[in-house]
Amino acid sequence: MSYNNIFDSHAHYDDVAFADDLDEVIKKIQESGVTNVINIGCSIQTSKNSIELANKYPFFYCSVGIHPGDCENLPDNYIDILRDLAKNEKVVAIGEIGLDYHYTDGASPAQQQKVFEEQLILAKELDLPVIIHSREATQDTMELLKKYKPKGVVHCFSGSAETAKEIVKLGMYLGFTGVLTFNNAKKAKEAVLEIPVDRLLLETDCPYMAPTPFRGKRCDSSLIEYTATAMALLKGVSTQEMIDIANKNTCDLFNIK
Ligand SMILES: [Zn+2]
Ligand SMILES: [Zn+2]
């Protein structure tokens, strides 16, 4: 079965995993029906890389932001740098930003929260949506989302159906990766069942999070159809319908015409 109109709302094609064959991969995903990609910044450098990719490939968009795992040793003027980068017309969001308490050797929760908040304020100022990364930090993430009420998406959602409903109540979207295809993805599946279909985004987070049956391998946007099929089954629509709905949701959120 082949699909079209696929929008991968979250990818990292500047990752070293694509260093040797990026042009081939880009050709392959276009032949697989992928019509749009948002390449995500995680640091000042990868934000610049994302802009470069979006300028090189017409069907790419990008975001700029500091990931919680990259928020140590930032220059004092990092917000000014991001504000400047966000002027590029291919930039559609501030992200990925958020909190990640999984790794204990990274920045402290207090430092992560400071950088997260400063970027939420920047997104408000620029009237841009945010792309949220939250791992083992649900309570603190939700507190800040309730405080700032940004437009945006909580990406690679893995929380409870309860949390998913709270996010929808805030007017935000939820993005799902290949994790949705895993046999043990009970929570993600329960969340999808609870969320209105107009709040769902499809993403790969490639090169990570390859869906079953490619789990553990390098992921790319052509594999998103497996995630779309898993989501479509839960929502009672066809895979192509799910792809079309998620495409429209992504365009609505990121103001893409
Ligand atoms: Zn992430
Ligand atoms: Zn990511």
C-alpha cells in the first residue's frame, strides 16, 4: 500500500545518523509520499542546521530552540540568538523545549525550568507555537503549560490518558511516534483513544523511535505510515484518512498554508 500527503511533524535530519546518505534518504522519503517535514532544533547549533536544511529542501520547515538536555553552558544572550534565528521564514515554532528528568547527569531541574520558561516567554513574544519535550517531568511541565498557555504540541507523547485530556483542554496538540506501534504501548494507545482526532499529530522523531517492525533501526519519515496505521485503527478511520487529518492538524497548528 502506498500513501501520500504525509507530514512528519518532528524529525532530526541533521543527526549524524544521516551524515553519509542524507540526499538519498530525502529522495526516498519523497518517493514514499512524504510531502512535508519539520526539522527540529535542540541547541543553537542544531537550530542553525535545521534552518539550513529547510532552506535546502523546499518541502522542509524547521524550529529553533534549546532542548532540556542541551541547556547547560548556554551563552547569556541565547534568547537573543534564538529570536534572531526565528526571523527566518522557514521557522514555524520554538522547540524542542521542555523538561527531561530521565538523565541525572544533565542540567538540574531548576536550570531546565529557567530555560524552558524563558523560551515559553519568547514564543509568546514572537506569537509562535512551541514543541514540547517532556520526559519523567509531567507535573512540572503541566504546571508551566498551565501558567503560560502556549499554542503548541507535546511531542512523542507517552503520558497517561488523564494528562492527554488536560493538554487538550489547554488547546494544545499531541504528537505520537513509532512508539504507538509497540506491543507494550498501552498508555499511548489509551491516550489516542481519549483525544479528539483534530488534536493528533504524526511524527517520527527520526533517527530515533522506529516503529515495529523496524524497532531499534534507523528511522526516517517513510516509516510514519506504520504509526499512522496504528493511530487509524484506534480512531476507526483508514490510514490515508488519518494521514490527511494529521497533515491538516499540523498545518493548522504551525500556520502552514
Ligand atoms: Zn524530544
Ligand atoms: Zn526530537
